[in-house]
Amino acid sequence: MVVAELVRDVLLGWRTDNGIDTACAECAGNLRELGSQSADAGVDEQALARREPGNCGEGEMGSDTLRWYERVGILPTVRRGSSGRRQYGPQERDLVLLLTSLRDTGMSTSKMKTFVQLLMEGAASHGRRIDLLERARELLKERRRKIDQAQAALEAKIQHYQELIAAGLDCDGAPVADDIRALQAARS
């Protein structure tokens, strides 16, 4: 599902038809696999039923996180089935995916909560949502700039050491003894 569709579907409201029982919200990784389906398409409930709770990969949202997001009001309360398990429909799934992306930008949970509250206000909050997302984009750009600087520093240092090894020099530019030279290029 493309981002525009995801945002469109989230903005339409909280739809609970075609709800899926995710055994207490295993994780966004399970929901993420459904992201390529249309919001109007049926959900493969059998595939979800075979998943084990809490099997989350790196960068995915676990069941404890989903429950905490619900408790603090970031994620609206999710409908429960007769068994008491949470049932995530396409809208909830898409919101979880959006929240995962917002978290990945470094957005604070309080800003995420504000964003969800703005979603609940409907079309009247579009401008304020754009403002919040643009601020998040700027913070993300700054993080990327710092990461790029750190990578450049690492690359420069690696090249410096490779040049020292090739020339048989120590860090002060003095030649190294033959026995040290043999160790100079050794790696763990």
C-alpha cells in the first residue's frame, strides 16, 4: 500500500468491519505483512491465527508496546472479540504502520499522541498535521546529516589507517619495525 493510500485510509476513520483477531496484537510485523492488501480486501485470518504472540523483529512494535500505546491514548482503544482478544481491522492496522513510521522518525510519544488526536478531528486538522509532520521531517533530516558526518569520519579514519599500513608508518609518521609491520595489518 502506498503512503497516500495509507494516510487516506487512516483519515477515513476507525472501521471495525473485517476485524482480525491478532491474539492480543502480536506485533506490527504481523500487521506489516498485510500492508500490501487493499483496505477493502479481506484479511487472511488463518495466517494470523498461526502466529505466536510477541514474535517481533527489530524495529517492529511488540504487543507490550501496542498495549502501552492504547493505555496512554496514542492508539485508540481497539475492539475486542468475544474471547477478549483485540481485533485489528484495516484502519487499525494502517494506523499501527503509520505510528511505527512516526516512531522511526524519532517523533516523541507525546507528538504521536497529538498526531492521533488531530486525526480524530478530521479534515479541520489537515494543516496542523502537516505542520507536525514537517517538523518531524526536519528532525529526521538533521539526524541523517549527523549520521552522514559520522560515516564520513569513519571512512576518513579507515583510509588513514590503510595508508599508514601501506606505507609501513605509525600514527606519528615514523617507520615501524618489521615485526610490528606484520601485526599492523592484522584484524580480529
